[in-house]
Amino acid sequence: MDSNITFNNNQAELKVNPKMYPLETIYSAAYVFLDNAYIILDGNLETQVLVKIEAKEGKDIKIIAKEFYNELLNYADYSKRAEATKKIREMILQRAIISNDPNVLDDQEFESLLKDLETDDDNETVMPWE
Amino acid sequence: MILNKNFYKQEIIEEAIADYKEHADIKIINQDFNIEITEKSNEKNIKKEFANYILGLMNNELHDK
């Protein structure tokens, strides 16, 4: 990892491969460190992104630089999981909206949903008093 | 200060300039995003804070899409 980081006093230049870490991930990781460091992005979108970091007063540039790579991994993983669960999250949200606002359904769809609910009540709901 | 066009959008820089107008006079000098900053007060590190601010706006814009 050290070959990807160049230190100079309280500054560091990190090399990031944009094929492994998309730009969105790099921005997110950088955002986390804005309170502790000054950051400028440079380099090339296709080949190599350079993250130029200068530690703010009282902050350790070596720790910040190394943690930046951890944060990249963190966001890369988050993005991958978010993409993988996107459909199911959309479905849950859609279902929540529909069940809370019957006006968004057309009559036929609503009738059908009601029928389903009634059927469910008839067949599956266990009444505590029974 | 020069900002790389690959990572910074002009409209975001302009938005940041407007937000910083009380703290500094900031101009985009040329199309390579060479930016001139003249501090209005003695606030420390205003150039670097400005660069951070733009980066924050870029991040927000990307994730609002």
C-alpha cells in the first residue's frame, strides 16, 4: 500500500485506481475526511486518480492517508450492496406507499387487493378468541 | 488554485463562489478552472476550505441524482 502513497510534511498524495473504485466512491470517502484534512482531487478519470490531502492542524497525515483507503473499501462495499438490494428496497417502499394511500391505485387494482385481504382474513387469520 | 475539470463542475464552482461571497472575492480566471481567491478577512486557510467546500457540493450533487 505504501507505494501508492507519497508523503511530504503534512501532505500526502494517494494513487487510486478508478477501475476498482468508481468516482462516486472516491467522493464519498473524501467527504468523510473534510473535517480533518484539506482534499483536492486530480489526475485522470480513466487511469489514475490522485487524491491530494493536507492534514489540518493537530491531525496526523499518516493516519488520515491510510484510513482513506479503508474508507474507499467501505464505500465500495456499500455501493455494491446498495445496488444488489435496490429492487427489493424499491418494492418495500412501493408496498408501503400503496398500503397507506389507496388513492394511488386504480379502482380495479384496489378492489382486487381488498378481495385478497378478505380472502386472507377468511382463511388464515387466527382469532385470539376462537 | 487550479481545479481539475475531470472532478469539478463549473456550475458547482459557481454555486460555491456565491456561497463564499461574504468571505472572499473569487473568480474563475480561465476555462482550465484556474481560480483566483482574494480573502476579505484574515480567516485562515480560506482557499483550502473553499476547495473542501466544492468537494462537499460535488459529493452531494452526485448522491442526489
